[in-house]
Amino acid sequence: MAAINLNDRMAQERRARLQAEQLLALRSEELYSANRKLAEHATALSTQVIEQREENELLKGKTQKTEVELEVVTERALMAQRRLWDALTATEDGFAIFDRDWRLVAANPAFFLIFDGISDVTEGATYEAILRVATEEGIVDLQGQNADDWVEEMVARWEKVPIPNVDVKLWNGAYIRLNDKQTPQGDFVSLSVDITPNIRRERELSEARDAAEAANRAKSHFLANMSHEIRTPMNGVVSMAELLRDTALDEEQQMYADTIRSSGEALLVIINDILDFSKIEAGKLELHEETFDLNAMVGEIFRLIQPGIASKDLELRLDYDIFLPPLLIGDRGRMRQILTNLIGNAVKFTEKGHVTVRVLSVPPMDQPDALGISIVVEDSGVGIAPDQQEHVFGEFNQVEDEANRRHDGTGLGLAITKRLISLMGGKMWLESEVGRGSAFGFTISMKVDPDCGSGPVAGLPAGQSRVLLIGHGEGRSEPLFDALGRLHAETTQIRRVPNPQDLAETVGVILCDPAMDVAGIAASLTEADFNGARLAWLGRSELPDGFEVCALDQGLAALRAQLLMPAPDTLHPAELASPPPPEPEEEPAALPRLLAAEDNKTNQMVFKAMLKGLRLNLEITNNGLELVEAYKREVPDLVMTDISMPEMDGLEAAAKIRAYEEEQGLPRVTIIAMTAHAVEGDRERILAAGLDDYVTKPLKKALIHEKIADGLPSDS
């Protein structure tokens, strides 16, 4: 029993020991695990500490770098601030900053200098208070304005967005300009700039402009007076020379008279060029639109130029677009001046060959309702070198070479022509080759007279559709062939005249070269009874005496120009050779009374001589006062008066005549001015004074006769 108990106890002890060992092993395992985890944690913590220490060191380096950079930036900012403030301090312009409550925050010395140490103007002072100090201390020159009103205006100015600039005059005569801005934060920045030099320059410029305008007015007045003073004696010279040419002179005397007249007219051209250029330079040249016939104008210029080319082997040609409307609207006088300059220059510099004027229709440049016209003046003259082509359009310039130096002139013609074309909205160009000739051309837009009845050009009338050109040289017949083709004409050209009887049976119109025996051809055709053929003269010279086979100015070809007109059915054979039947004699009527006023005795003599042969009752007075008195004594049929006269000028005399007519209920008499005034505005001034027309001196006999015929009543 005891042994069993012992075994049991030993077994129990073994079990207890085994359990204790197992528990110990478990606890040991747990302790080992805990130690292992503790070691791992310690290792991780150590690593973290090391990393944190490294990071701290890195952050420390960055912090130190940032501190250094911050010190540098701070130093730079302070330096920039110092520099900015030093600059604001050094500048002579006032600078000030106000906060959003309009109180002065800071200002540079130039701002305070204006106030000359006034204690009330300091940091913290309000904008309005500073303005009132400026008025009370007399710092600003209000120039008569009320001080309170000025302060209110300046305060109201800051309430506007943006704030407008304002100029302020100071007590010492200086001027400052206030340029104020509001910042996004609501502060105000004020900059006051000394503009005294600008004001002084503006005043000097204004005074210089006034002086220049006064000088220009004086120049214009001088030119007007000089024009009048020169034209008055030139009227005597040129007009007397013209009258002298109509007297019986031998060849030498005729040459002297021609020289006097041509020299006087050359001087007048120079005067006109200078006056025109002066007006263009001053921008005072105005264009006056009127209806005119461009075709007829070119023909008139050709006729005027013809006598000057009699000694040259030179031919004038015209290629005129027959489909151009007959009447255009533009400045007739200036267009004539342009064409006269271009054609005259071409003739002057061309000794032999031809001068051709081409007038064509082109698309309008900038006026869709207008007509575009291209005019080109070609010549076979000396030509112009490329390096001289721009030079010729300059003022007082001419081509400088041996071929051209012998020609006289002001050198203003082309300069004036180019500027006139520009004023008309056109463009001018030049093509030239030395030794082969030149072509001056321009394009311009012009309106068409709505009443001119422009439309398709009718063909040749029945019986005249077959045209014969006799003896035309090379190049001359091209414009005629082209134009006749447009008229649906069947045109044939031959060099010699065949049997006139055969011609009469086959052609309707014969166009004859001036080199042919026109009189002989006409006589042969007359013997053959013409058979309906029409003969037209296309020569450069006048028709033979007593030989008028065609009214050329109204017919197919214009005299001396090969000008094809749009109405060829007006051709007639020698109808003019038969004088019209004499009209029955009438009782002699009283002569028309012409009353004139002219203070210059020479011009009185010229005027009387020009009217010699006219059936007129002429009375000449010495001034406007005598003119009015003579008018009241007996009302004339026509009045012609000078403008510049002593005691009473022509304008005042005309005004008194008009007043007397109205007072007495008299019919209006035509009053024509005879004036040496020829500058821009004279025409308008004369017509506005009640006169009906005017002519410029020197007087031309033909023009005077024309004006008298137009001005006299129809029953005179």
C-alpha cells in the first residue's frame, strides 16, 4: 500500500515536473520570442533614429541655406528699396503715395519742395488738406478761378476711373502735369512732372506757326500784287504787239513784233507757273468742276501749237477713242493746263518725227460711277535717261544734257502737272528711252455729263461707208483705220490718186494727205460732179485760200490732227464756196453803248485799239467813281471795268451799279472785269461782287471780241 502510494506520488511528481518543464519551455519560448521582438524593435528604432538624425542634419543644412538666401533676398530687397527711394529722391518730378483714406504715406523731396517746408504738408496729411494749403499759400496760380471750386474739381478728379491728367500752373509761371493712379489695393500714387519746357516749345511752335502763316499771307499778298503789277504793263506790251502785227509791216518789222509778243507771253507763262506752284505748295489750289468737251480741247491745243512747229519736220497725231462720251465733268482749265504742258513739252523736245496723243477709256480707279480715262503723250524726241526721269518732276528741274540745255523754261511745268493730276485723284507715269522718245501718261476718273446723250456711236451714213485714204504715211493711218472700223466703214488706202471719175463712183468719203494736191483733187472731183463723194482735208497747215470743201471742225477729221469725230454725217462738199443770198437791208440801228473803266492810259489805248472796227459807242472812264457817274447819266448795253483803280475800285463800282439798278428797277446789265489779278480766289471774289464774267490781262483781241458779243443784249 505504501509502495503504491509512493509510486503514485512519484508519478504525480513526474507529471508535475513534466508539466513544470513544459511550462518552463513555454515560458522560455515566450521569453525568447519577446527578446527577439525586442531586439527587432530595438534594431528598427535604432535605424529610425539614425534616419531621423540624418534627416535632421539634412533639414539643418537646408535651413541654414534658406537663412542665408533669406538674408541675401532681404538685403537685395532693402537695396532695391533704397535704390528706388534714392531714385525717387533724386528725380526732379514729385512723387507721393496716399493710402485708401487719401492720407499721405510717403513722398520724395521734389514733392515737398513745391510746398517749401510748410509744416502742414507732412505724412498723415489728407489730399484735400494739401490742396487747400496750395491755394491758401498761393502755390498754384488759379488764373482767376475760385479756390473752393478748384479744390472741388481736383477732389472730384480722384473719384473718376481712370483718373484724368491735369496741368497746373504754379506761382512762378512753371507748369506741372499731375499723373495720378489708384493701385489694386486702393492706394493712390501721384506723379507731378515739370512740363514747362513742353509748354514753352508749344508756345514757340504756335508763335512760329503764326509767323509762318503771316509770312505765307504776306507772300500770297506779294505774289498777288506782283502778278497785278507785272500783268498791267505786260498787257500794254503783249496787246500792242498783237495789234502791231495786224498793221502793214515788212518782214523784219513783223519779226520784231512777233518777238515782243512771244517774249511777253513767255514771261506770263513763268509768272503763271510760279503762282500755280505757290498755290499748290500752300494747299490753296481748288478745283472747279464744269462740263467740257475733251475731244475739242485737244483739237484747240493742236491748233495753238501748229504755228510753232511750222519750221520742224514734225507731225501731230491724235488717237481718240470715239466711244468716249462727248461731254465730261471736271476742271476744264486745269485739264487744259495739263495737256498744254505735256503736248508743249513733247513739241519743244522733238525736232522731227511725231507727237501723238492717245485718249482711251479705262476702268475707273476709285469711283465706280465715273469714267476712267487714260491720256498718253508720245513723242519721237531726244528721250530722257533713266537717272533723269525722277529729276524732271522736281521743282525748277530740267534734264541736264547738251540736247536739252538750250531750251528755256522755269522747270516747274512737269512738277505742277504731276501735282494737278494728283489733286484730281489721278496717277502720272513716264516711259522714255534716250534717242527714241518719251511717253508721259496719266489716268484719271471723271464724271460724264448726264445730258450729253452718250451712247453707241452711229455708223457712217448711207453712201459714205466706203472711205479712201490717199497718201498717208506710215503710222499716221492706224488711228483712222481703227476708228473707221468702229464706224463700220470699209476703208482702203492708196499712195496715189487714180482717175477722179472712178473714185467718185466707188467711195463716199475721201481723206486726203496734206502732201497731195488737194486743190487739184477737189477741182477734178468737181468736174466729175463729185457723184456724192465727200473730200476731207487732213493737213497740218491751213486750207488753201478760198478752198473750203469740208466743215472739218464738225466733221470726220479735225483740222491738222487726224481727229475722228463721232458725227461724220455732217460732212459736206463745197457748200461754203457759194455765198448765202444777201439779206434785205435794214434801217441802221443805234450803236450798242459800251462803258469801260481803266485807270492806266496805255491800257486805255490798247482797249480802244482792240475794239477798232467794231460798231460800238465806246466810252472809257478813269476809275470806278467816274464809271458809276457815267452809268447813271446813260445806262449802257455792256460794262467792262478794271478792278484795281484809284478813288473807287471795280468791285465797289459794280456793287453801286447793282444797287442803282435795284433802286431804279432797271434791267441787269452785264459787267465784265478786266483784271491783272490772277491768283486763286480772285475769280470767286469778282463774281461774288456782282460781276458776270472776267478776263485776265494781258487782253487778247479775239477773247475781248467774244466777251463783248456774249455780253451785249441780243437786240443790240
